[in-house]
Amino acid sequence: MIPASNGDHTEEGDIEVLAAILQQERKGHCHIRSLCFGLFVFSFVLLLGTMGVIGFSFVVGAQGGGEKASPMILQVLAPLSAAMIGFFASWCAAHNCINSIDRSLYAAQAKRYKLFEGFVRELQCASKKKRSLLLDMVGSIVA
């Protein structure tokens, strides 16, 4: 735990260190967000392609005697849809995390330390252990 500071200079330096830690967390979540978005777009394109193949096979099958699309292709739709929705949800979660980190960083840059502490308390992406550690550090600086 960081010892309580006596002067503004030490407090500002401690807050700057915590802000740098949050900035590194932000970079990591930006990479995760980019990866999730790429996987979402990829699965969406695959889903559209699969639906196009199914539609084409119905059109061709209707002209050639009413054959249905291959059951194997139809079985791919549910997992592909679930993957697409999962990647979209992960992208949204990473984006919300980045927004909460940005709020915290803005409060730190504006030297609003109590507000910074409140925003760190509400970080949406930090595990309970990490959030507890950050709150201990911020609490010792603000107190």
C-alpha cells in the first residue's frame, strides 16, 4: 500500500502513477476490443455467406424438384450466430471498460481525487481483487 501523502506534490505523483497503470490497462482493453470486433465482423460475414448458400440452394432446389438445403449447412447457423453474438457482447464489454477507464483518467488529469476514487470504485472491467488493490492505493492517497 502507498503511504498517505503529506503534500500536494506527492499526492499528484502518486495519482500520476495510478493513472499510468490505468493507461496501460486501457491499451490492453483496446487490443481486446479490436480483436473482438474483427472476430465479430468475420463471423458476421460467414453467417451472411452461409445464409446466401442456403438461399441459393433453396432457389436451385425449388427449380430442380424441391430439394432442401443440406442439413449440415443448416446446423452451422446456430453456432455461427451464437459466436457472432458472443463476439459482439465481448466488444461491447471492452468498449464500456475503456469508457470507464477514460472517465477515471479524466478525473485524475483534472486533479479531482475524490471523483477519481469514485470512478475507480466503479471500474467495470477490473476484477474484484484488482479493484480492491487500486482502491486501497487511491484511498491511502486521498485520505
